[in-house]
Amino acid sequence: MIKYSPSINHINLNKFRNNKDISISEVYFKHYFNIKFDRKVMYDDYINLEVEGLIIPVINNKITHYDNTKLIWISPYEWMCISHSNRFQNICKLPKYSYIDNFKSIFDLSSAYTTIKLSGENFINVLSKLTTLDILLNINSEYCAQTLISNIKTIIWTNDIQKDIFLTVNRSYSQHLLETILDASLEYI
Amino acid sequence: MKQINRLKDVGLIDRSKPIEFYFNGSKLYGFKGDTLASALLSNGVYLTSRSIKHHRPRGLFTHDLSEPNSIMQVNVKDKEFINVSATDIYIYPNMKVRNINSWPSLEFDLYALKRIFSKFFQPGFIYKTFMWPRLLWGFYEKLIRKTKGFGKLKSDDDSLRYEKKHSNTDILIIGTGPSAISFAYPALQLGCKILMVEQDSNVSPTMLNIDYIFKNNDQKNEFIKIKNYVLKHSNTKILLNTKVSSVNDHNFSTLIQNSTIINDSNNIYLPDQILWKIRSEKIVIAAGSVERPMLFDNNDLPGIMSSNSISTYINKFGVIPGKNIILYTNNDYSYQMVFDLLQYGIKINAVIDVRKNIHKEILNKLEKNNIKIIFDHEIIKAFGNNCINEIYISSINTRKKITIKCNLLAVSNGFSPVNQFHIQSGGSLKYFDKTDCFIPVETKFSPLHIGGSAGVFDLVESIKYSYLKAIKMFDNQKQDITNLIPIKNFGSIDKYTISKFRSSFLSKMNSKNVFVDYQTDTSLFDINYAVKEGFVFLDHLRRYTLFGTGIDQGKQSNDNIIFLLADILNLSPDQIGHIKSRPPFSSVNFGAISGRNNNSFFDPIRRTSIHNWHERNNAIFENVGQWKRPLYYAKSNENMQESVNRECLAVRNSVGVIDASTLGKIEVVGPDSVDFLNMIYPNKFSSMKTGKCKYSLMLNDKGMIFDDGVIAKLNENHYLIHTTSGGATTVMDWLEQWLQTEWHNFNVTLRSVTDQWTTISINGPKSRILASKLFKNIDFSNESFSFMSYQETSFDNIPVRIFRVSFSGELCFEINVPSNYGQYFWNKTFELGRNLSIVPYGTEAMHILRAEKGYIIVGQDTDGSVTPIDIGAIKMLSKSKDFLGKRSLNRVFFHDNNNRKQLVGLIPDNSKKIIKDGAHIKTLQDQILSGDILGHVTSTYFSPILNKSFALGLVKNGYSMIDQKVLIVDMNLNKSYATITKPIFYDKEGLKQK
């Protein structure tokens, strides 16, 4: 029996797979960690923090990535680590690093989130129907933002805005968000 | 194919694509690119509608959104457009158009007989006449509505597909005319992103006849160069067929695109209408102006049109709306129509100008073409039945009168700048005598106005003016303007003039046939009448006569009325003020406002990880907050009560499982967690041991219950608090608010983990057996795993948290697994529980089971005014520590049993009948509609295990009324009787869950 059960219905996605106009897919990440550090330490004492070879972004709305791992800036003292690599499970052991003994917390939220990837020529047009955030104006490469998409709190992030965008959303909302995106995408299919 | 008014090879229509359409059942023809208005005129249809009040014959007056007369009901395929202006919709094959407001036909309208009694129909007639006897108003209303009003709404669902889009830009320019192009030119050079909005299907629709607009070729070539630069620039975005609906504070505006464009492609998912929400750094209004009609007797006859609309019909559609043409004007600008006609070899019969002289250049051109011009004259009256055929004019000076034949009268009474957007965004206007119009008073934060909207009516002048205004704006913004390419060849401009014309006849006539607002049938008489009745303030006058309240919002009538009122009261227009225009500027479908936010997309839906299983097993869902939760699992041979009874009995007798994933779960981490929880909850957490659970109420600062749940100590400085399903977000906000404001010194972090964990609650006497099968490594005996305790383990390498708590009153294990594996674990649970007669149960059974035990549901058994004392939880309130709400609860009032409502049980006399939710509880001595209400029923069910109905309720001084009988009165005023009991009906000792 397959243990993992996806939060969204993949049958709905069939005609949106690898479509040049609008392509929609779920991207599975094994780990989602929420990390909080003491803000003062972060900004006063360190310019770059490195964990397992990964630079923690201290600039707002930035992401850093290495292999299949992304570190997403959530707030001045909060990050989301999204990873498909077991190597970065070690991020849970952050307290062992001398420079982050003022950490606040790390929560394993690996089952709490779903990530949907949008690409194709019209993905920005689709998003403009669902969010007030001006994607092109505000989102550059290696950028992230928290916003409402179709009234659902979503973390938007991208490696390269010209190519694709990722929407990380609470698992319980993911099917609804997907259905909304599919409805908004229909005109491009 | 008859096109009696169509010129050959003129206009932007596609003559290779003829289109057949129907107007009031008659088959007519037009071409692709024709509006309904141009197509009707090309077919020689002048009578297009009937007026709303007097059913007078009306025809097209304009070519744009300001059209007051020709309002239509249009059907194309399965789509219907209601109250759409003929000037605002293009024709489509087999389009069916009906005029509104006539019966039995447009030409023979029996409602027009009302005009016989028109002397009774003064303003306020309906309100004064039909207000008595009051009971008959319903009858009158039906009759009145039948003879009045606009289009008819369909009763079935809207067939249009709507979309909402958001966009941000540096500068939003409303309009694409010459002034807009000129403003955009320097802005683009400075790197601005520009969004231009055009209501027409073409850019710069006023510039179609470009050869006749510019004074010389240098000007023309310069403008073409600028236009190409702007339109082809990568930072320019243009929305065609888009109307501005509103301009609001902070440069936020809403636009409606394709509101009357019909999606005739094969893609059924293309939106019919798009509501754009635009956020910009600056808004520039280049929306032009509206030409005002002249006031004279019968000035509403078909065949009387605005002069620049005639120009548009000729230049854009190749349509001449009549033959014997006369221009009646007070300004030089309207002569453009004469020259447009001359271009195609059409000479008008005469020009009647109220002035004594006109611009020399115009006069020379007229004389050169032998066009008769009659100076210093005004029209007194027009004649005709369904179309004008004669006018009666008078010398302003000598009062000598003559009659002239005509069947197309072009009128121009000056221009009203489109200033409604300025007013919508909070701006004010000032009257300018020189141009006889209201001009926006701009401030630092208001939109900028250029071209006709700023009172600059000359197209050539507006190009120069707009460029300079842009330069000034950028200079004020400290931008480097030194390298901007200037506009050449737009040096000195020889200005045209407008005469401020007020007919002296008007004050004498007081006619009912001088119409100041066509759409609402407001006449000169109505204005005079209303003023006599004391409605001298503009807004009062507007509400009394209804002028400016039609679909066109009085775009071309409002200023005429202001000037008229100023004359009547002998005041200046500035003293009268201006109309407070409100959004929308142009009509917007409700569907467009809601966009995708309807039906299943109205509100986000949350699903648990086991949702698909519930669906497959016939779960009937209920909404709990945004969650979808199974209410019960339907079986084909059962009704709801039977299903719920089956589920309840399974829990009481064997084992039942419920998906409780929706319960809010918040982790509290940090060295100050205990102090934080001690402040949040009334219980004491200092001595709580790891692995233990505690039930608590959450109180607000007024001491009222606003949530509840179990708190588990997972580890040292690590707690998990549970909340209600619907209250999780509120609780999280509440905790963060206190943590970030009052107790920011606490080293505590909060994190919602609701989505992380799927909660599967196993309830019933056989739940221990099932749990043991699932987790062979755990001893589930009372000694090893006692009530209100917690253990961690794993299942197939999946981390698991098990809480021994109970909301059903039975032995219960709440098992939390990561949501990615929720479905897997649920399946395993059923697989191993098959021999134990395992049954899934829904929230209805859950409610019955908890109510049998007297467990409350916050928000159902409490209502924001209930304290822990009221529900008998006084022991929960710690005396040795402070907590939120403690000070409030110390008030004497909360301890006064005689005045507080307390939670009690109710056993109905009729044990098979379920009392209605919310029914009032009264003493036996009271009557249904009299006497005090002691309280109300909060929860009411039929208990299958007790085989009787029961209820919970809040009753004043309820604790002292145990065993007393009370009267129950429901909302339908049905009465029944019940006995008050303690609020616990099953397993009073609580042995089963322990």
C-alpha cells in the first residue's frame, strides 16, 4: 500500500501537464521546516549564515537554493526550508551550530504544505486574476512573497520568474487553490 | 441589402463581412465593426426607443456612453445584455434587439396615451398620489412598474463568464486621444510604465479624420511620429473596449473590459467581461468631454443629434444619419462636423449660430462652400412625429421668426469635461466662464486632467498643453527632464471660442416639451415646478425630479440643469455647485463585480487528508469554518436520523472513528511557555507533567468563554494546544496579539500545526482493542496509559502522537499522524477494526454523544456572554495565579446566580419529540407571547442510547430550578413542556471514558 497520499487530485491536471500556454503541476518536497532565529543576532552579528552549505537569506523576500533545497525568507526572523534531500534533515539540528544558540524554534511541517508549480506563457496572466500582487513588478528571480491568492494565504517563490513560479500553500487549501487556478487557466487551454 | 444612409468606402467597418441582425423582429443588415447605433442609422432607423415617463418617440442622440435614449435589451446566442446602449454594443450575426418601455410596439405605443394626462405628471406625482390608502400600494406598484422602468432581468442564471484581473502601473491614462498620446510621450522617455484605457475599439477614435484636424502637414507628421512612438513602446499597455468604472483614493481604479463585446470565438472559457483593478502611481484623465444638447421645444425628437456624434458616424462607420442637415450651435468646435461632411461631398443646408460672429477661418471655409449661416438666431421649436421635419427659429435680436425644413439637426451647446472621476476621488470643480463649463480643481494627490477633461477642447492645443503638463509633473518630481525630446510645430494656437448661451425664451416658455434630461424625461417645467416647491439645492432637485439618475447618469444633461437653475435663482453656476458623481461611471454587471468569487469559489474550502475517502463513502458534508466535515455517512436504506442513530450506537457499543483533523492545533515552544499558558488559560500549568493533558476554556479579557480545547505537554517547554475547528485562526491571532504586545518579553514561539497532523479519534468500548492492534508496542491499559495522558510512538516508521482524551464520553484514543500519511493510517485503522464492527461517524453523531455527556460546543452552547461560572466550571478558575479575564470574573455580577443564565439539561415531556434549537424557555405561568424569557435551548437532539430526546439550555438561575417544569416556545410559537435537569445524561460518574 502506498503510504503517501497527495493533497490534490492529479486527475484534474492531465490536460495541464507540459502545456506551453499554461502548465500546472504539483511538486513534491519531502521536507518543509519552519525556522525561527533571534532577530538581533541575525542582523547585528552575522551577514551570512550558512547551514549545511546553504546560505540563509537575510535580505527580505529573497530565497537561496542548493540542489533540491530552498530557503525562503518569511519574515526578518523566520524562514521556510523546503527540501527534497535527506541531507538537509540536519537542519533540524541547528542548535549544534555555535552561532545560532539564540534560535527560537524549528517546526517540522513536512505534511502541512503542498507546492504547486505554474509555468508556460500565460502563468502570470493566470496569477493576475487571482492576486493583487503585481508579479512582474514585485517578484524577481530568486524572490519570494507571502500574499493571498484567491483569498488563500500562499507563499509565492521563484528561481527564475521568466520560467516558472511556485505556490506553497497549506495542505488543506491546496485542492481548492488548484481548482481555482485551473478555472482561471481554462481560457488558455 | 438596404443601407440607405451608408457612404461608399468610408469608415473602419469591414464591408466584406455583412451581418444580419433583428431589431424588434425586423431583419436589418450592417457590417462587422458596426455598433448597433450605426447599423440602425445606416438602415434608416431613426426611432429607436420611447422615453421612460411620457413614452415620447426618441432616437439616437450621441455615439458614445453618454447616449441617453437608445437603451436596448440584446440577445446573442444564449447571452443576454440588459439595458445596454445602442452606441455601446457591436452587432453580431443573428443578434436580436428589442427596445424597452413600449407596448405593443415601438411605433404604436399605447402607453404614449399617458401624455393626454401629462399635466398631472409633475415631479413627485407618484409619491403624492399613491401613498394612500397604504394597503393598495402593492397594487399600484405593479401597475407603475409595468409602464415604467428599463430592461427585464432574466430569472435564470447569468450565462456570461466573468473574470477579475489585477494590474499595477506607473501611470494610468484614461483615454487614448491626442492629449493622452502627448502626455505619454515624455513619460515613456523617462522609463515609466503606462497603461492606456480606451472605451472604443480603436486607439484615438477622435483622430480618424486627421487631415482636417491639423493646421499643417508638419503638425500632422509630428503627431504621427509621437503616436507611433507611444503605441509601439514596450512600456505601453493598451486596454481597448474598456470603460472606467471608478477612480478611487490612493490611485486605485476599476475598469470594465468587453462589457458589451460578445465572445463569439469557439473558446467558451474566454471571459465575456473582465473587471480590472488597477493600482497606479498616478492617474491621468484624458477622457475628453461630452457635447451638451440645446434647449428648445421638442428638442428630444428623433433626428436631433450631437454634432460631434454625426462626425463620428461619418468618419468611423460611413453613415450619414439624415439628409436635410442643419447645424445649431454656440461654438466654433462643432463646425468640424460641417467640414467632415464636406470631405465626402455633402453640404449641409444651413448653420444657425446663436453668436453674432465666428472664427474667421471657419467663416471663410463656409463662404467658399456656399453654406448658409444664420447668425444671432435660436431655435424655438422643432416639429415632427417620429422624426424631426421642421424647425422654427427666431432672431435673438429682432425676434423675427422663420421656419426651415430639415430631417437631421446637429446641435452643440458647448462641452462638459468628463470630470466625474475627479469627483469620485474626492476632488472639487470650478466653473470657467470662458469655456462655460466646470473644470477640475487639481491637488497634489488628485488625478491630472488633460485635453477635453481639463477644458481644452481644441485637439491641437490639447497636444501641446498635455505635453507641457507632463513635463511640469516630472519636474515637480525632481526627475531629469533636460534630455526629453520636445514636441515640435505646435507653437502658437489661434483659439476657437464658445459662447455662453442661455435662451431668453426658456424663462417664458416653461414648457413640458423642453427636455433637460432625456433619459429621465425631466423637462424645463419639472425644474421650474421643483424650484417652486422649494427644492433649490442641486441634490434635492436631483432627487425630486430624478434628473441624472438614469443609466447615462446625466452625462450630457447635468451641466445644462445647473446653468438653468443658476438662471432661475439668479446665481452663478459656482454658487449652485456640481453633481456629486458616484461610481460606477458606466454600468457594471454584478457578475463582473463578483468575478470568480461565486458558487464553489465563493469562499476557500479546506479539506482534510481523508476527504476523498469520505466522499467515496457517501459522507454528507457540513461547513465548519472553511472546513468540509462529514455530517454523517448516508446509507441507501436510512434517513439522516437513522444514520446518526446507527453511528451513535456503534460508538456506545463497539468502536466508532471520526476524522477530527479539523481541530485547531498550535504548538507552543520556549522557556516561558508555562508562564504564557498560565496567563492565557484559567487553569494552572506550572505543575503539569510531561505526557499529561488538561482540558481548559479560553477566556477573553471580559471573562467570557471564546474557545476551548485540550492542552498537552509534549516535552519540557513544549506544549500542544487544541482549539475548536472554526476558532483556530482567531485563537492563533489572539495568542500572537498578546505575545507581541503585552507579553513580548516572553521567550515563546507559536506555530499552527493544524495542517501538519491528521487526527483520527477512535471511540468506544472496543477502542482499546483496536488501538492495541494498531500499536503493538504500547500498553494501552489504564495503568500505563491513563485518561488525559499522551504518548509518542510510530506506525510503519510514521511518527504518531496518541492522546487519551474523550469528547464522546467513551474510552477514546485520539491518534495524530502526519497528514501525508493520514489516508494510509485511516485505511489501516479500518482494516484492523473490521472484526470489531468499526463504523465511521460524523459530526452530528459527535454532537449527540458530547451533549449526552454535557460537553459544550463553544459558539453553540455559549454565545460570547457566558462565563465558566455559568457552565459550572468554576473549579477551573485558578485562585493562585493571574489569567486573562480573571479581573472581570471577580465582579459581583458574575456570581449573582439570580441574574445569570446557567447551563442546564432539559428533558421534554414528549420524549420522542426534539425541541427546536433556539426555542425560548419560560415559566409555566407565562403565556406564549407574554412574560419573561428565562433562557433558550442551545443544543437539542434525540439520544439513541437513552431512547429519548434531550436538550441543553441556558436558563436564568437554572441551577436552582433543577427538576422544575418549564414552558418551551419555539420560533413558530409552538409550545411544549420540559423538565430542567443537570446537564449530563449519560454515564454520570464518567467511568466509561476513564
